[in-house]
Amino acid sequence: MTESADFKNLIQKSKARKKRERFEGTFLEYLEVVSKNPEITKLAHERIYNMIVSKDVNLIKTEQDPVLRRIYGHDRIKKYDFFEEFYGIDKVLMKIVRYLKSAAMKGEESRQVLYLVGPVGSGKSSIVELLKKSLEELPPIYTLEDCPMREEPLHLIPKHLRSEFEELLGVEIEGELCPHCRYRLEDEFNGDYEKFPVVTENFSITSRKGIGVVPPVDPNNQDTSVLIGSVDISKLDLYPEDDPRSFSLNGAFNVGNRGLVEFIEVFKNDVEYLHAMITATQEKVIPSPGKGAMIYFDGLIIAHSNEAEWNRFKSDHTNEAILDRIVKIEMPYCLRLSEEEKIYKKLLSKSKFEAHIAPHTIKVAAMFAILSRLVPSNKVDPVTKLKIYNGEEIVEQGTTKRVDIMELREEAPGEGMEGISPRFVTKCLDSCLSESEHNCINPLSVLEALIKSVKELSIGEDKKERYLEFLQDSIKKEYNKLLEKEVTRAFVVGYQEQAEQLFNNYLDHAEAFVNKTKIKDDNTGEELEADEEFLKSIEQQIGITGATAKGFRQDVTSYMFALMRKDSKVDYTSYEPLKEAIEKKLIASVKELSRVITQAKVRDEEQKEKYDAMVEEMKRTGYCAQCCNVILKYAANNLWKD
């Protein structure tokens, strides 16, 4: 009974809400509503723009984040919560919103087509789908009853009275009655427009209300009725061809009025077929079927296709009139590693796979995707370029000069417009997950799946060899470095005391070096100079040598004393670069690491204890028993070989 009552309560609440939102009244009553809330009369571009910015818009202060500053420089970056599921394309999303804002303000963009161009899987269709689904969630709009265009009721006001009504209501009135409503006004209401019934209607994709879609049509079999509707042949016996009662206004522009019309793979259509699109956006009118008058149209026209279709269309000079009425926004693939990882995590979170995913599995897959999209540079190797694009600070070899991300971008202006798509990588991840015998996948299994899939790709041999080199060499080397750190970190847990001792010694000697003081020996009471050889033996583990050592020691001591002043905990893990150096120094001096992670038969009892402690630490950081076993076997065969 309780569940039944819950269901009934839920249904009744839904019905009550719809009843509250629904309006049925005369045009005169509608005017009262407008006088209280002029916002309900906004045009399509403004409605869609407000829909986006109604959710939080965050201005990212790049100067406060060194990673973002390296990526974006001094550019102002806005993040829109509306597009929260889109990663690594912030500047593209800013361009889209900029277009909509200008169109909402009735700038030139309000009379131009928004055109998204990019490779497959770059997010073009996903952005349009988000806009369409979000329109469905908006409050209903006010329309003339039974109007096939769902038009704004203010179109009823005669032109000679509009300026007075605009002043009274505080709105601008744009547009004319459609043929269907004009006929009804004269025939049913004898011109008494104040009596014309007004209702509310929601946007709906499935019911084709306010959202029109134009798929690519065979150029040899095109029919403009897909766009503007048609004359109903069955009614020609009753009415003339130009009688509005014979019109079936069910084309994409009729359907998408006051909302949006999407053109899928737009340039696969014949050029003549696109003229209606240009007329709709430039003149804000569309033809009636048959011999009827032009019909007012208010809507966002958004088209998309791949770059090859765009280049083919652009190369024909006869298409200049259409090109001049298009706002082109390029949508390249994501080129930032950390953002690409988020894409796969989002996609996997929507699936029903429940297998365990070992640390760095998504990272190596994302690395391959990014590397495939980068244009080769003479300044840096591909992996280094990937790191720079991810906001990491890279210093040119043999100098103190940092590699400039802007220079890399300038030498590759079309970067990201080709390469491996997220769909390809996701399918490989899905394949790994579905074929996993132990319900667990790891970087090694994903790399193997990617190698297998690349070998089956129908692409040029040069490109295929390049992709395989990334997978079999570059990425594997980077993964080995990550794994070395991971296993080292787990191994050092058993040597915590030694790590802390190295840290304290380093801090004492670094402080003495920086302040030009001496260290007092606790045992002998003797005052000693700072041991620079000891300091160098730690620093060289992470490539700190020569002139940079002095600055590093100053940074360490300043950071540690700042922590002490805040009463924060200070230990060997407090400063990441020093922590890494100490771990490497410790491992270099503990020769048994490779023996600890090899076959159990070569371990003595003490080594077995350290192995078990290491496994437990790795489990704590995200590994399961299965992937831990696989990863450690791989490490034993590939890392720390004597």
C-alpha cells in the first residue's frame, strides 16, 4: 500500500505542476501576462543564450594557477556549468557562447548560421544534442492555438499599433502571422485578434515541437518539403493551391521555429538545397509550400560536418554567398591529457561495466589519443609536447629556458583536427573490459588492445607505423617511469625510518649551506661545514645539478620553514621534488628491490615481509590483488635489472 501511495502521489504532483504551467486564454489575457513578465517574448537566440548562462559561469583566474597559466597564458577563460561534461575545449565553448550572445543582442550573428566543423568524435553532435535536450527542460512558451509554427502571439497586433503596444509592454515586436493563423483570424474571429486563443506548449524532440532536424539527403532525390512542408494533395479538391488550409507546415523550419534547426553533415546536401537555409537565417523568412507567401522564421540554425566536406564546399567559388552567411567554429580534438582522461572516465561511468581498472590504465589510453593528434615539432619530441600541452613545465635540454607553448601552437595551427577519436579508444577499453578473465584491466592489457586495433585500421602504412611506435615505445617508456615511481613508493614504505633520516640530514645541511652557517655534530660537538657532496648525491637523483642546486636548496628550506610557522606537519613527503629525490636515493642504495619483486622462491623471510608490505601499500593506492600481481611481474622483468 505504501509504494502504491507513493506512485499515486508522484503522478498527482506531476499533473498539478503541468496544470500550473499550462495557460489557456485569449490574446487579451496574454497581454496581461506579458505586461508582468516581458521576458516570455524573447527570441530564439536570446532564449538559448539565457538557457546556457542561467547555470553558473566561472571566470578562471589563470594567474593564480601555474598550470593554467602555462596552458592559457593571460587569456581570460570562462567555464560554463551548462557544458560541464565537455572537457579540453573551453575556448571552443567560449566561441559558441560568444556567437549566441551577439545573436541574442540582435547583432549580425543573429542572421548567420552557426557551423561546427571538426573530426569525427570531437563533440559536434553532442553539443547540439545537449542544446536540444535542454530546450525540452525549459518552461513552456506561449503560442497561438493550433499554430503549426507555434508562433509568438504578439504577431496578431497590426503594424500601425505595434509602436504603442511596444511602449506599453516594454518589448519589441518582430515577425508576421503565418498563413494558417492569418486565415483563422479573418475567417473564425472576423479580425478580432484580442479574442484569438493563446496556449502554452513545451519544446519536444520526439513530438517535433520547436526542434527540427535535417539529415543529409540524396542530392538526386531532394525535396524542399523536408524544410518547408508541402501542399496536401488530398485537400486540393477542396481548396486552391494557395489556400492556407491546403498547407502541411511540417518541415524542419516550421517545426524548429522559436527553437533550433539542426543540419547534420550539412554539405552533403546539394547547394540549391541550402538556399532555404540562408534565406531563413539572413531574411528570417522561409517559403510557403506551393504559391503561398513567405513565412516569418525565428530560430537558431546550427549545422555541422567534418573538415573534408567543408574544404570541398569552400573550394567552389560559386558558394561565396552561402559562406558569407556562416559563422564557422572549429572543434578540434582535446589536446590536454588530464582533460582527455576525464572524457573516458565519463564514458565508462555511463556503462554497466563493473571491472576493476588499475591506476594509469586510462592515462596510457589517453596518451595514445593525444599523441596521435599532435603535429610533429622540431623543437621537442611528441611526449614532451604532450606534457607541455598538459601544463607541465619543461626546460630545454642544456639550458634554463622554458619551452614556449605558444610557439608550439603557432607552428601547428590546424592541430587536433585529425588523429584517433575518443570513440576508437573507448571501444578498445570496452573490449578489454568485456574480455577480462579476472574482472580487472591494467595499462598493459589496454596497450595490447590498442596495438591490435591499430593494426586492423584502414589507414596509410606510415601513419600506422607512427601509431604503433607510440604504443610500443614512447608510451611504454613513460608508463615504465610511472610504474617505477609507484613500486618505489610502495617499497619505501618498509624503509620509512631511513627516508626520514635522509630527509632530516638533507634539511640540516641545506639550511647550513643557504645561511652560510655550520652544523654541530651531536656526538662530538664539532662544528662542521655543510656537506655539499651529500646534498648533490640527493639532488642529482632528480636532475638538479650545477647552478640550479643553490636555488633548489633555498626553495626547500623556505618551504619547510613556512610549514613550520603554520604548525604543519613536516616530513620527507612534504615537498614533492625532494620526496622523489630521497626515494630514488634510497632505492639506489637498497639493492634488493629487484629481488623482492621477483619470483617468491628467491625471497627470504625478511624479503617476503617487505613484498607483502609493498603489495598492501599498492592495494591502498588503487590496485587489486590481480592487477598488483600482473604489474609486479612486469616490473620484475622490465625494471631495475642488474
